[in-house]
Amino acid sequence: METVLFSPTRIYDLASSSLLPIRDRVITVRIIAKRTLWRFWVSSQQYADSKGPLEAWHAEALTARWQSPQDIKSQFRSASILKNSPVVFNIGGNKYRLIVALDYIRQTLFIKFIGTHKQYNKVNAEEV
């Protein structure tokens, strides 16, 4: 079994005398699941205008290197960090709300809720 060192951009073999990358690939955030976003914007004509803003958010999130809630706030000033770490993003000029949970170590983001501001007001964002 090889010993590896994980960095945000490369994986290194610690058993060798030099720190050369095992795989020269950029680690990106894994988003579970974009399909949830797609289903939302195609579910009704009234949500069709969310496609552009949701795709823009998705593209930014994929390349992010968030290590803490403060990293998210520095990139998305209007994001809200809730108790137990769910994050609420304002999408489309605050017309829509997106709630996600993050695993900072594994760089995995779980989409928990997407809806209008009015729908968001009817859910408990900390328990979604």
C-alpha cells in the first residue's frame, strides 16, 4: 500500500525520495447532484429563469477550494452559514434559495433544497 499526501491540487507519493505527483490532476468539488438543479428548472415554466443563475453557481462551486465557511463567505457575500453548517445561497437576485451541506475534507457538496424565497420560508433550513 502506497503512502500518499493529499494537497488541494495533487496527490504525492511519500515513499519516494522526491515529492513528485502520482496523478497530475486538479481536484474539484464533487456536487451531489446537479440533476437536482436540472429537475428544478425544468419542473415548471415559472422556474425556467433559474437555469442560468444555477448553472453559473454550479460552475463556480465546481472550481472552488472551500476549506471553511469563511471561504464561502469571502466568495459569496450573501451566503448564510447556519447552525450545523448548512449553507444557504441566494440565487437569481435572491429570487431562489439553495441549501447545501458541505464535507470540507472530501470536497463534496450535497444539494439539500432548491426553491423560491417563499418556499424557503416554509422549510426549516437547519433540518433539511
